[in-house]
Amino acid sequence: MKSAGLVEISKKEFRDHIMSKKFLIILAIILTATIVGMIGGAFDYNKQIQNYAEHQVEAQENGHSSYSYMWSKPSVMTIFSQIGTIIASLGAILGIAMGFDLITREKESKSLKILLSHPIYRDEVINGKAVGGVAALILALIVTFVVCVALLMIFSIIPGVSEIEYIMIFGIAAFLMIFSYFAISLFMSTVSENSGSALIYTLIIFIFLTGLLPVLVSGSVMDLLAGDAPQPPESLFKTSSTGALSSVTYAVSSDGDDEYYENPYETDEWQNYENKINEYWQKRQAISDFFNLLSPTNNFQYISSYIAYPQIYRNMYDISFNVEDDSSIPETVDVADVMGDLAKNFIALIAFPAVFFGLAYVRFMRMDIR
């Protein structure tokens, strides 16, 4: 029966992963770093809650509005946002460590040829290794999140319903990010002659996606793609001796004896400039977002930051956005709206490992094993 081989190989791979020293060591490092990050984040969160409560009392005593974005109730997701950086780096290393030698180790020990001599299909081998690895990754994340929830309970922090939903979104994004690097390393394990080469190739891709790609799109490459930024109307500004720009206030003669002054920021010329500079920065952000989608690490970090501060992220690219203007900032953001904003990020996080696993699958099926 075809599925019997898949199940047996998956079980074996799962046992091998969770019993391996590298898995246990990296998981222990992740748990230690997470515990430290959670404790620090919990202290900061409780301090923010205390400041929030004091502001609420002060606002009621003075008859002011109790809502202000700068004094809005802190979210538990600010704690998870802090440990997001830890999971982004150590989680990627865990995924790479679990996948880089899955195939090369079998080739080096000649066990792959023996394995395929048994009555199993070749695709059951690659699928079984992937299923066993994914199950081990899920177990590692479950252990990590159980520890996180336990620490929240210790600090008397009870997440609300929407915050629990955001924590689940955070966990799914973390899993997809780690699985992406597992898929990359699995692919490299199928195309490399030995485990050392597979690890080096995987690390090169990891460094490019996490370190070099953001640098490329933030410097001269970005300027080349986005073009020159629109300049403010020269007629509305004058240049001082130091080179600094200052606005010019025009005195406009009326039909009578009276005169009035025209604010340059309210002219049509300035409004046109605002529209152009707004479009320019939106274009730069769209280019940056596109390249960030290509990096699972950056993509995950963007998601973790977004769900911690959704009100800000929904408005930050609007040039007219003013964080001190409470009327433009909603007190809460529906989870469905957040998921709509993050849909492209999750599609990219799903597509990325799917592509590399598909490549690994095709390569393994065509591999010459003698």
C-alpha cells in the first residue's frame, strides 16, 4: 500500500529529528532566548498598562477624552513583536539545520540506495522526509508557544479574544517562515554532492535574503527604480545662505486698500506637490514591499510588527497622516481587515516553501542513484 511507506518514513524522520542533538540544542537556545525576551517584554507591557491606567484616571478627573492613540491601551502583541526578531533568526537556523543533510546524509552513507531497494515509491521518501520535518517544526513551535503562554500567566497578563487571534496569526507566520528555510535546505540537499556543500549553499541564500536584499533595495538600487523625488515648488520657498529652505509668505493686494497674506501651504501649487510626493513615497514603499516579500525573514518581521501596531501601519504611508490627530486613528482594527492587509504577505510565505519543495521533489524524482 503506497501510504504505508509514507507514514513509516514520516514517523522515522520525526523521531530522528526530535532525538537529534542539533534539534534539541537549537530548540533549547530558542526557548532560552524566548524566555528572556518574554520576561523583558512582560515588564515593559505591565509598565505601559500602569501608565495607561493613570492616564485614564487623569482624563476622567480633568473631563478630557479618555481616548488618545498615544495613550491607547497597549497590546499583548508588543511582547510578541519583541521576540519576533529572536524567532526570525534562530527559527531560520533551526529550519536550515533540520533540512540541509536530509538527502546528502543518505547518499553519503549509501543508505538511500538500500532504502529505495525496498517496496516503496521514490516520492514517498521525499514526501516522508518533508512530513517528518514539518511535524518536528510544529512540535518545536508548540513547545515555544506553551512556554510563552505560561510566562504570560505568571505575569498575570491575560490576552483578549482579538489578541489570541493575533497570537495565532503570529504562530502561523512563524511556522511558514521556518518552513521556508527548511524547504530551501531540503532543495540544496537534493542538488548538492555532500552535506557540507548543501549547508554552504543554503547559508549563502539565507545571508542574501536576510542581509543583502534589504540593503540593495534601500540604497542606490531603490533610487534607480523609483526615480528622483519631486521637488517642492521653488516659487513658494527661498534658500538661505546656509542652503536651508524656508517658506515665503506672499502679500497679495486686494481690490481695496486692505491686504491679506496667503499661506503657501494652502495653494494649489503646494497641493499638487503633496500629491506627487505622496505618490512617489507610495511607489518606493511598493517596491520595498515587493522585495521584502521575497525574503521570508523580512516578511515575517513585517507581519509581527504589523499585528502589534495595526493602527499605525494602516496609516503610516499616507502623507497626511498625523499620529497626534486622534480623529484619523481608529481605536481598534478588525482582525479581518488586518488579514486583508497581510494577504499578500501570507501568500508569499506559502508560495516560497512550495516552490523550493517542488524543486526538491522534481530533482529527487530524477536523481540518478547508483
